[in-house]
Amino acid sequence: MKKILVIGAGGIGSFLIPLLDRINEYDITVADPDKVETKNLLYQNYLPLNVGQNKAQSMQDIHNNVSKASPYPILTAKQMEGYDLVVSCVDNLGVRRTLYNTTLKWLDLRAQGRNAALVTHNADPALYDSLLAGPEGSFSCQSENWDGSGAGVNLMNAMIAGAGAQWIQKYFNNEDTKAFMTFNI
């Protein structure tokens, strides 16, 4: 089984992990220090019974191929070593900056509002400055104007998780894969 580290089990990771688990080809480690909150239930793949639980642990409790759940943040490149692929599903630039500056094989999935992107270790490094620009902090998969309602929720996070799962399948099957893709609906 290929070893995959998924950093972040929120808006994107909570949809990606079940897809990878069903394939039964991957030994998955999930790292996320956050707990499931009630507000997450509209756009993350959790149930009300998960509220208050650590997201990584919830994923391990549900999915057979999640062999390790870490409730600690990934802060260094050393924490990312030892995997066939590192998948970033996080909502902050600090982790991305660390990941982009490694020689590891990685996939970065991101979504905000009606936009999403897939970036890989094979992307043109000239893109990195624009992809890593912006303020520090955590950002939701939802648009800045989201009012918290089901009517206004965006689901690009689920779409990019599906695209990411397909990319991972193609990557490990040694098929041609895109290095950078953007989506807008």
C-alpha cells in the first residue's frame, strides 16, 4: 500500500479521505489539530455526533485505511517525511510554504467560495510566489460573504477532493497528470 499523509481533515480532507479509503490501496495518516464544530456540518463530511471530536481521530474511527491520526499540527518538513505522497488540505499558507520548499512529492488542494485549485510538486516554481502570497492565518473553504446558511454554502471543497482523489489514482498508476489546475463555477 502507498503511504499518504493528508494534512487537514476539514472542508477538503473530510471528503478526500473517504474516497481514498474506499479504493483500499492507501495507508493513510491524517493530521489535524482541530475539533469538529457545529458550523462545519454544512460543508464538511461530518455528522452531529462528531461535534467536539478531533477531526483526525474522527476520520480514523470511521475509515479502515486511516492507520494513524495525529491531533498535532504539521509545522516542519521533517514531519512530512516517510510518505509516498503528502496531500495538503489545509487552510493556511504557513504549511503550504513549508511543503512547497521541500523535495517531497506533494499535492496541494485548495478551495474558497466558487473557486478551487490543484497544485503539485511538478508545478512551475515561478507560480509559487503568487500561490503563496497573502496574509497569514486560517481561511474557510467558503467565500468571504458566506452568511452561514445552507442556501449560501459553496461545495467546491467536495469537488476539489474528488479531483484530488482522481489525480492520486492517476499519479500512482503512472499515468499523465496535470501539475496545476484551477476550477471556477
